[in-house]
Amino acid sequence: MTRRHRGRGNQGIAAPRVPASFLPGDLVQQPLPDSDELLQAVFQAQSDLLLVLSEDGTVLDYRAGRILFSPSPAELLRNRIQDSLPVEAHIKFDEAFSRVQRTGKDSVFDFSLFIKQQTHWYEAQLTPLGQGLIAAFLRDITLRKENELAMRRQMDRLAALRTIDMAITSSLDLNLTLTMLINQVKTQLNVDAASILLVEPQTQLLKYAAGSGFHTDVFMHTSFRMGEGYAGRAALTRQTIRIANLSNHQTDLLRSPHFAQEGFTDYFAVPLAVKGRILGVLEILHRAPLSPNADWLDFMNMLSGQAAIAIESAIIFNNYERANAALILAYDATIEGWSRALELRDRETQGHTQRVTEMTVHLASAFGLTEQQIIHIRRGAILHDIGKMAIPDSILLKTGPLDTAEWEIMRQHTSIAVKLLRPIQYLAPALEIPQYHHEKWNGTGYPFGLKGEQIPLAARLFAVVDVYDALTSDRTYRRAWPRAQALEYIRAEAGRHFDPKVVEVFLRMLEER
Ligand code: C2E
Ligand code: SIN
Ligand code: SIN
Ligand code: FE
Ligand code: FE
């Protein structure tokens, strides 16, 4: 084997990796042109075309199978192979020759030739034969390459569809989804521009919603009636329209005199429909003629199907959002109505609910609670005494102190509130205040006698506000206390009735007001 490296000054190098069926040493032992049989056998195992080259690439001999090659092997004979090939293949051969000379090892590379209007791919393996000779085994790998490219395209498209799917499910922001779709259309279909027009439900007009690839803003201001313009016709007929030479078409069909500046020549309008309902139109534009094949059209249809689904989901979601927002407003109006009904029974507490609600929200944000938590705290505060609905007037409006039996009933207003509100699911996170607002920090409150941080923070916050407002208001059973006395009481109850940290923040908050 070392013979192969003779005269190249690289004897230390490990023997080259050579396919088992190939015996270069034997080839060299017997001068090549004479070893016809062996050469033929090796060639058949290895390649569609075998060239025997001198070190500078001159073709000395060849064996050709059924290979399509241009120039033909006969034409190559006695010429340098590089010089007979187009520039890219030329460079690849040059590089391979110098690699072989540098390393004494095989060099394998791909190159392509454009023959009979088609790209053909070849794999070349250059093998040093010693004595200044190089064998070039060439194989036609066009089929493999085409398969690879087709698979790559499929993978890209699958990935594109997956991206779109995820965007549809994860983002209900229609603009984002449409922009992403447009970008996929541009890259996957390899076109200059695309836009999506949506049917506006009230007017049934097709209006620009998203687009990319335009030089001017001509397309941003479009609005078509059904049946009007190419897009309108695609929408009306539910058929894809293609105008293969847009520039030749009458300009009165085009959306603006500036349209010509865009320089588009090829145009598709694809209707976007779900279950027979037209939602919009996808426009695809290119500044050179397109030559769409079945694959391209398939993918265009897939993308428009996805676009239609995205639009439908967004419409459904927007309607749902709106309905949901309306429902929440209705609920909140309802619970405010309940608390007003309660206050109507007890004139003395009028305005109490609104004051404690505002103060509790304020205190909660001073405590750093989140917007979301505060929504529930607000509802809880509004509903805190809703259980008093079930307390008879004789007790609720009693001018004197309550006796034991009356007190027993009055204390039930927290559990009555829970029974009343529990079935209303959206109020579930708001129940802490109605349920626990009479618990005390030292464990002497009701209904459970919870202690310290066993009491939910919302209820600890609320209790301070509630007592302060009760003390500074007239009650049927006593007159309002002066503010200073109420504050003194709150301070004194820190660590007994109230969470001392809450009292601290509460007092600071009142001072700042
Ligand atoms: P409310 O009048 O809104 O009072 C809320 C809370 O503020 C009371 O919860 C209590 O912790 C505090 N508070 C109110 N007034 C005073 C007071 O004069 N002195 C002190 N130290 N704290 C006061 P509580 O005690 O659980 O009472 C719950 C509800 O029971 C009261 O709501 C009120 O509707 C009723 N209630 C309590 N005591 C009497 C009473 O003597 N007569 C009548 N008719 N109702 C009472
Ligand atoms: C048309 O739809 O009227 C012409 C093509 C375009 O402006 O989109
Ligand atoms: C009130 O807030 O009206 C007083 C006591 C209670 O919450 O039951
Ligand atoms: Fe209460
Ligand atoms: Fe209250």
C-alpha cells in the first residue's frame, strides 16, 4: 500500500479508507491500460463513469456505463476535466485535486451539471493511484438529490404548518397570526409579496388586514365589495383566481394608479373559507412569472386552509371575549345590587360598603397584592356582610345590645354568606373576606377561631378597615366614635384583634390621605 504514497513525502499517514471491493495497489502493480478486466470489474462496482486522470486532471482513459454526462466521455479524452466543466464543477475538481495531492487520500464531493434543461447531480470520488495517476469514479446521484430536496421541502413545509398551528392555538391575536402566515407564504412559496384581506362582518367589505413585501402602501388601503376586483371575485366565486400576466391587464381592475409601481406580474387570489363561510382572501404576488407545480399549489391550498382556520378561531375568540366581558360586567353589577339592597334595610350602614371596599383595595395595593388578587378582594369586600340579608330586622336594627340568642344568630352572617355565594363559581376566589372577616389575630374571633396567618391575608386586611369604618359611623346601637378614638382603638388592637403589620400599613395609609 505504501507504494501509493511514493514520492509524495507523506508516508506517515494512515492508509486511506477505501471500499473493500477496491484494490488500488493491484491496479498500480499492473499498468492500467492493460488491466482491462479488473478495471471493468472495479468500475462496475463503483461507478457509472470511470476516468483515469493524470495529476493535472487530463483524461487519459475512461470506462462509461449508462451515464448522462456532458461533455461526453469521448469529448473529455485528452482534455483537462476541469476545463471541460462549468465554473462551479471546475472549482470543485481543482479543490479535490489539491486535496488528493496534499493528503494522498481519496476525496469525495458532489457537483451538478445542467443537461437538457435539467440539473443532474454527480458524486465524484478521486482516488490516487500512484505514479501520478488519479482515478475519478463518477456516479449519477440525481435521483437521490431530488429525493433529498423534496424531503427537505416537505420538512420545511411540515415545520411551517406546525408553526402556524402553534400560533393559532397559542395566540388569539389575529394580527400576529396573520403576519406569521404571510411570512410563511412568502418563504415557503418563494414569492415576493402576500396580503390577507378580511371580510368585515357588518359591511361585507373585503379589507386589508396584513401583508408583506410591498414597496408602496397601495395595498394597505384596499377595500373591495364582493365580486369587485380579483380579490372580490375570488371571494364571491370561492375560486382561486390567477392572473399570470398582471401588467397586461386593464388598469381599471387594479386597485390604484400606483399599483404599476409595485411591478407585480403574477397574482393569485385564494378565497379563505371555513365550512362554506367566506372569511377573507389571500393574495399572492410575484414580480416575475411563477411556474407553480402541483406541489406548490398543494402547499398554497394548505396554507390558505390554515389561514382560514386561524381567522375563524380569532373571530370566535373575540366574540367569546366580548361575551365574557359583558357577563363579568353583569355579574359585578349584580353583586353591587345585592349589597345596596342590604344597605337599604339598614340606613345607618349606608355608604359603608363602598367606603370599606375602596379602602381595602387601597390597603391591598399598598401591601403589593396583584391586580388579579385585588379584583377578588374588591368583590369580597362588596359582599362581606351579604349574609346579614338573612338576619331578621328585629336583630339587625336593634337599638340596644344583643342578647345571647340574638348574638348567636348575628354571628351566623359569615357562614350564611358562604352558603349564599358558594354556588357562584366566579366568586369562589372572593369568598375569603365574607367567610373570615370576623376572625381575630389572637384566635378569639368567629366562626372558626383562626389565629395569626391561618387567617387569609385578604380577611386580615379587611377586618381593620371594617372595624375602623364601623366605629367612625353611626350605628343603631351607638353613635359614631371620633376618628382619633377609632385610630387609638385600632392601634391598641394590633396583635390582639388585628395583624400588627396590617395595622402599621393601615395607619400609615390614613396619615398620607
Ligand atoms: P358592624 O356594626 O358593622 O360592626 C363591625 C365590627 O366592628 C364589629 O364586629 C366589631 O368588631 C366592630 N365594632 C363595631 N362597633 C363596635 C363598638 O362599638 N365597639 C367595639 N369595640 N367594636 C365595634 P362584630 O362585633 O362581630 O359585630 C358584627 C355585627 O353585629 C355588627 O356590624 C353589627 O351589625 C352587629 N352588632 C354587633 N354588636 C351589636 C349590638 O350591640 N347591637 C346591634 N343591634 N347589633 C350589633
Ligand atoms: C384587483 O384585485 O383588482 C387587482 C389585483 C390587486 O390589486 O390585488
Ligand atoms: C359590618 O361590616 O357591617 C360590621 C360587621 C360585619 O362585618 O358583620
Ligand atoms: Fe360582618
Ligand atoms: Fe362591615
